[in-house]
Amino acid sequence: MVCEEGEHDPGDAQRFWLVDPLDGTREFLRGSDAFSVNIALISEAYPCFGLVYLPASGVLFRGGTGLGAWRDGTPIRAGHGVAARCRVLVSPGQTAALGAELAPRLAAHGIAAHFSAEPGAIKFCRLAQGEAEVYARRTRTCGWDSAAGQAILEAAGGAVYDSTWQRLAYPYRPQWHNGDFTAVADPAWREPLAAG
């Protein structure tokens, strides 16, 4: 098991758990309920199963490759189809920068974008249950912040891409830092987002 507060090196293991016992520490300390426990099973550098638990509300999201995705036992499915309006989730403080980057790309395809700043892995779950279309991240995160959400979103029909528009992977690297990534409810959103 690899954990933010514990062991970081999985050694030669091709399958291991990647855990964040408290994603959204700042929100937790501020008294917000926007924090989660994230648990992902990594197999050959990719997440194949994930759990995101929201302790404040008792909501549990889970999903896995070939299994589907659920919120509290009810199946969920990411929204499909590229619509004329796009709900883009970003982390607090990134709205202006990501708006300047993504809004023109979407507008070139006739898509109007609405940006909403939200904390934590909850953004992946919002996409997985059809409440948004895109989650873009351009500041540093770690694998334990994103792998569980990625597994759930992919199980719900979405996708998560790195900065080269390849599937976001989790090979061992010191501190498990991710590069930039973009999560989408429907892989078809890749075309208008990658243009430019």
C-alpha cells in the first residue's frame, strides 16, 4: 500500500493500493464538508478500482474497470455528447487562468463554457454522475489525490488525459506528483479541448 502519510515506494509491485486518508485538508480545517477519503487500486500503472468517501455526508462513490460506477449503490453514468454548453470544474484560484486557456478552444467549436471552482476529488465524482463535463487541473497534485476519482470516472464512461492527451498513468515517481491533466465526462470532449 502507498499512502500520502506513509510508504511512498511500491517496490516491484504491479498492483497496489494508493490511499489518501484526507483529501481536502484545507477544507477540513476550515470546517467545510468538501473533503474525502480516496482509495485506488493501481494495476500496471493505471487505476482499475476506486472509492471516494465523503465523511461529512456519508456518501460513497465507487467504480472499477468492467464493473461500472455507483453512488451509494445506485448506478451512475457520466454525461455523453458534446453539448453547446460546457460546465468546467476547476480548483479554487484557477478559474481565470483556465478560463483564458480553455474558453477560446471551446468557443472555436461553438461551445460556451461555465467555470466553477470546487475543492478536492469530488470534482471527478461530479463528472461521473453527469453534473459537469470537464475538470481541468494545472497546479500540482499527487496520485493519491486523483487515482480513485479517475477510476470512478472511467468506470462511468469518462476519461482522464495528461498534458499530451494520453490516459493519465501512475508509474512510480518521487512524491507521486501528477502533471497537468484534464478529466472529461465523454472522451469526445478531447477534440475541442485539445485544439489550439
